[in-house]
Amino acid sequence: MDLFKLFGKNDSSKDIAKERLKLVLIHDRANVSPQFLEMIKSEIIGVISDYMEIDEKGLEITLTRTRRDYDNSTVPALVANIPIKRMKDNGKI
């Protein structure tokens, strides 16, 4: 999710509304700000980029809640969909 994309003129009103709704739902579910999620996204991109080339436009990171099997409680979960363009050769062993 690209926060700057929300204010661009290239997206349709429907797409912009959909992205804004996603941000609101994420905030409600995880009780974190959209800026916090963007900060996490940037740091994940930085770490993963050392090992592989990724498609940042297709990157999706969300915070949600998931149910534990053993006690039926819910806990926060970070879900990431990271499209990989190619692996980098970092001195394979």
C-alpha cells in the first residue's frame, strides 16, 4: 500500500476509496497508524533488498488478527505479500 498513491490523480475514485478503506481497517484491527505501517514497510524493503530484488509496487503488508489453535484467542499478525523479481548472488555457500 503506497500512502502517496492515495493522493495521486492517476487512480480512479474507486481505487482511492478502496485503499483508504484498507488503511482504516488495518488501523482498527491492529491499533497502529498508517504512518507506522509505512515505516515497517520501508524497513522490510531495506532488509529484503539486500538478498533479492523485489517488486515494490506489488508489495502488500498488513496487520491483522489471527486465531490461535491451542487457546482460541486472537493475536496480531503481520502478513506480507512480497513479489520477488530475482534473487541476488550474495556469495552462496
